[in-house]
Amino acid sequence: MLRSRWWLTCAALWLVGCGGPFPQSTFAPRSDFARATDVLFRDIFWWAAAVFVVVEARLLVALIRFRHREGRAAPKPTHGHTVLEIAWTLAPAVILVFVAVPTVRTIFSTAADEAPPGGLKVEVIGHQWWWEYKYPDLGITTANEMHVPVGKPVQVAITSADVIHSFWAPVLG
């Protein structure tokens, strides 16, 4: 009886979690800015995955090829291999260029424009344990909840009063 009650409780909690009308996820972009950021994130992720696979494959080859074997003398350490040193300096630089170019392109393509005439301006100030939302044109200040009209352009200016913050709106766009 106790075990079936436990399973019933787990099932009820699982069903409660299924009730949302939309996924609140950074992986479901709703605006042009979110889509551009998502494309950049996915591209860099796959490039990083490819670099990881190549590095790990090279590591496995080195571990197997140069492992210690009985009766074999220890190899002499190599010193001053200029070509190798240039290669392992240039490889990360090339990887950084592959990351930097699309990142800078995305930053400039998603740069904030001025709010169109009639747009709502909202100043968001991050405090250590809460968010402050100021509507300067309306003379209103709220805490922890931002309210904006549907179908009206909004310009959000984000600052921090004390510590580093991350701001995310689940369905923006």
C-alpha cells in the first residue's frame, strides 16, 4: 500500500510538470535575436565537439603507441622542436578565429537599435537578490516582474547595482 502511494505521488508530480503551454527553454528561440544566438551557440558547440574528438583521438593514439613496454629503454626527451611549437601555437589561434568571426558578426547583426517612436522603454536593474523594473515614461517602478503591452515595441536597458546578473525572458519576440 505504501509503495503504490509513493508511485502515485511520483506520477502526480510528473503530470504537474507537464502542464505548461510552452517550453521555457533557451533552446526554443522566439525572436530574431534569440535565433541568431542559438545558431551561433550550436555552430560553436559542434566545432568544439569536433576539436574534442580530434584531440582525444590523438591522445589515445599517443597513449597506445608510446606506452611503456617491458625490456624497452625509456625514450630520450625531445627538446626544442620548433615546428611542433609553432603548430601548437597556431592551432589554438586558428580555432579562436573560427570562433571570433561568427561571434563578432552575430554581435553586430543583433546590436540594439533605438526604440521606435511610441515604443516602451524599460530600465532593468539587477540587485543581489531581486530585479527592479523602471518605466521612465510612465513613472512606474516594480520589483521582480516586468509587464509590457502585447504588440508594442519595447527597449530594455539592463544594468546592475552590485553583482553580475543574467537576464532571460522565456518567450520574447
